[in-house]
Amino acid sequence: MGMGGTTLQTLKLASIPSFSSSRFVFKPLPKTLTFLASSRHGRTQRPPFPLLARALSAAPAVQTASDETAVKPQWKAAIDFKWIRENKEAVALNIEKRNSNANLETVLQLYDKMTHLQKEVERLRGERNVVANKMKGKLEPAERQRLIEEGKNLKEGLVTLEEDLLKLTDALQQEAQCIPNMTHPDVPIGGEESSVIRKMVGSPRKFSFPVKDHLQLGKELDLLDFDAAAEVSGSKFYYLKNEAVMLEMGLINWTLSEVMKKGFTPLTTPEIVRSSVVEKCGFQPRGANTQVYSIEGSDQCLIGTAEIPVGGIHMDSIVAESLLPLKYVAFSHCFRTEAGAAGTATRGLYRVHQFSKVEMFVLCQSEESEFYHEELIKIEEDLFSSLGLHYKTLDMASVDLGAPAYRKFDVEAWMPGLERFGEISSASNCTDYQSRRLGIRYRPSEPSSTNSKKGKGSLPPPKFVHTLNATACAIPRMIVCLLENYQQEDGSVIIPEPLRPFMGGLQIIAPKSR
């Protein structure tokens, strides 16, 4: 289909586990669905004991090009299978805590088969070298012919074994990818209901008049148009209008300004990325109940969070220790399929396919990630407190962690129109789960006291950085909070003071005169 001289590519809905789930099971691509829409992802998380996190951090991804044709993994992850085997009880317990479908026994069986096959391949290579060396000397014709035949047979056998080894390695990587990161020892065990409140701030506002939800306020104040967007794009899309546009821009610029004061470098990011980068961040763009929109006929996806393109900035590199921590605050649009989301709890702006978001991302030394996790949640809490929100911070339970997170804190704010708390932010410490996949390392200035081995030039060996991500402001849900909490009896909505300088001094959104 031509548009302005360019080719319009359709978006294919690939199958993938939900990002809010701890299950990471690879499944073949189901029947193709095509969309001219966009999609989103959630994030994942997991790591526990630093060593366990170390072993599980890198897992590969397998792309499925069609229903019938499987494509080999395009990259390999540095998974420490020996460590997993030596600590299989702890890994198995962690899989159980996460309610994961990962099959540890299959991983260990495949690893044993691979190691045995590697030894057989090395044996044949050695025999082939012996034959080749013999043929360098003077030989009788019959003996030379015998060695030629033997060499030919060894070569053919070696080719077959090497092909088997490659297939086995790919299968091992695919299975190991299902294993979640380890879990912080303080994480509560169980489902979402087991999550623990870390902090409660403020109290619900008392209204002396009937409370409206953001949908009614948006309609009456001429701020939102879901009907036209449904005709143009489909359900769960929207137009922002009038002061709502100014509110979005104000929230973005205010958030960037505040976070930059904490030493974060501002970024805007690509919003289309390679599928392999999505996979290396711990998400699967192929699988059941996908949250990802894939672009058909390419190896690219729409991002569900800026965490993905920011995570890829330093991919396959060794960062100077003196540059750490690297702290980024990124603005992007996000696209999510919201597969399986339905009901009144997700109506309006609360759950949509496309939205703006400001995301924080940190790369740091391995010993410092828990410190920066606390810093990130503190920044979030300060932002929400300055807007006058009533919210609670939760230490999320093990089953609610995504695959990369060692630990995750969520922030839920009171939404009076929806009559409930709703998630507006999360902050995750992924330790080295993502960096092992992305290949991001740093070289310590001094050798570790527990490891005397040194790399090239007598330098200490490089170590994987730890990565963290946190939502500074998810715009639609923040608009829900502000409209519903700051509504007035006359139908107007007050703009919180911190945002006014970023909205041209606007103090109130008043009903339009007819």
C-alpha cells in the first residue's frame, strides 16, 4: 500500500508472555494477526542473591518468522550454566517463588548433552588433525588413499556433530531463557495480594459534591475524545484536546526539569527498535498474549517503554568505571497491545495502546544497585508528593515480578473517580540480568580481592554493570489523577502549582462557554 511514495508496513501481533507476569515461556507464533496500530510492553524484573543473578542474567531469544519457519537465535547470552547446575536447589526454589513455567531439569539435561557433544566434537577434531599431520610425510599410495578416506569420513562426521551441537546450543538457550532472575531476600513471597506497603502518603480528599471520573470531566471540559480516536485507530486510543495537551506537555517538561536536577541526562529515544534489543532487555516479542507490536516483514518492534532503547545505548561495550553511574531520563511514546485487559477498571485513559512517558534508567557498579534503587523510588515519591497526590508505595511480591527484576517497588495513587488506587509508577532493580544479555560491562580500577586473575595488559577483568529503571511520569494515568483529585464543584479543575510555570501560567481548567 503506497502512502506518499513510501511503503506502509503492517504491524504483526506476535505472541509473548505478559510483561507483568513472571512467566517467560517461549511459544511458537500463532496465526498471524495484522494491525495498523501500535502497542506497548510492560517491564520485567528479577534477581536475588548476587551470584544467582549473575548466572541467570543472560538469556537468548528465538524469533519466529512465520507459523512454520523457526529462525535460529541471532545472539547468544552469557549464561553461567555451570553455576546453575551447582546451585540448582536455589534456582529451583526461585522458579517456584516466581510461579514460573521454567523447566530447570530440561535446562540441566540439555547442558549435560551439550558438554558431552562438545567433548566428542573436540575428539574428532583431534583425530582429523592427526590424520592431516600424517599426510604431510612420504606415504605409500595405498596408505595415502586410506588416510584420505579416513579424513573424509572424519570431516563428514564432524560436520554432522557440529550441526547437532549448534541445534542443541540453540535449544539450551531457548529453554534457559525461561528461567527468571533471582529474587531479593526481602521480597515478599506470593501473588500481588502478598505485596507489602512500604509507605502511605496523604489521605483521600473529602468531596462535598458528587465526584466525577476523568471520562466525564474530560467530556464536559472538552479535553478528551475517545469516539473519534476509535473511528480513526480503534479502541483504547484517544485524542487530547485544549488544556489537556498543555497538561501533557507541562507534565513532561516539569518532570524532566525535576529529574535533571538529580544529575540525570535527558534523552529522546527511537520508538522502533530491533527485536533482539527487546529480547536482550528481558522481554519476548514473540509468544502468547503479547504486549508488543512487531512490524511485519522486519526484525523491528514498537517500544513499550523507553527502558528498551535506553538499555541498548551502551550495548556490547565496556564503560569506564569513572563514568558510572550513568543516569538517564528519557521521554518517549510507548505502545502496548494490552492483551487481556478489559473491564471498568481499565476504562478511559487508565489502560491505552499509546501513551507518553518519562522514564529513568541507571547503569551502575554491581555493589551500588540497591542504593540507586532507593534513590529512584525517592525521586518518584518526591514528584508525586509535590503534586499533592495520595499514594502508597509497595514492595511487590515475587509472583508479580517480571523476569529481569531482582526487586520492584510500585506506586499506586488514589483515583477518586475510579474509586480505587491505581498504579502510576514502578521502580525495578534488574541487577545484571539485562547487562549480561546486552553485553554492558565496566572494568574495575582495582582487581577484586577474591579474584587475582587479570585481563589484557594486567587490568582487572571487566564486570557486568547493574541496570535499574523507574517511571518518572506515565502521562495518561497522571492526567487521570490530576483531573479526578483536583476537580471542583463548578466542574472546573485546578492545576497544581508546580505545573503552572510549565503551562503558561494556567491555574484552572474551566468549563467552556457555550
